Amino acid sequence: AGDLAEIKAKLERNPADHQARFDLALAYVGAGQREEAVDELLELVRRNRTWNEDAARKQLVTLFEAFGATDPLTLSGRRRLSSLLFA
């Protein structure tokens, strides 16, 4: 929880800090907060799709594979990702 608070504070100070947003998403995954992790990664894709060689998109794909193809979060996350990529 301490790491989450630190990363959130860092991101609040600078919302354009892509590394902090990515780190927050990974911290959410570690804390079992899957929806929050997906939301942060999607926000990162929205802000800068190609940041760090598509790191956010690649991490989303990895999460979706781990969640399973029929998981509701995978289904909604993939739809949201597609709308960002193909809009």
C-alpha cells in the first residue's frame, strides 16, 4: 500500500509521467486491483500509444492472456483498447 501511495502522489504531481503511470498499473496488478491496472494502462495508451516501445499495450495483452479470454475484464478491456487504437 505504501508503494501505491507513493506512486499515486508522484503521478498527481505530474500526470504526464508515463513511467509513473506504468509503475502504478503494475503496482495495482501486484495488489490484485485488476480493473485499476487496466484503466491506468489504457490511459497510458490514450496519452501516448507508442511510449517505451508500446509497453502499455504489450502489458495489457499479457494481462488479458492471464485473465483468460472469457473474463469480463478482458472482454471490456479489449474493446476499449481497440477503440483507442483504431479511432
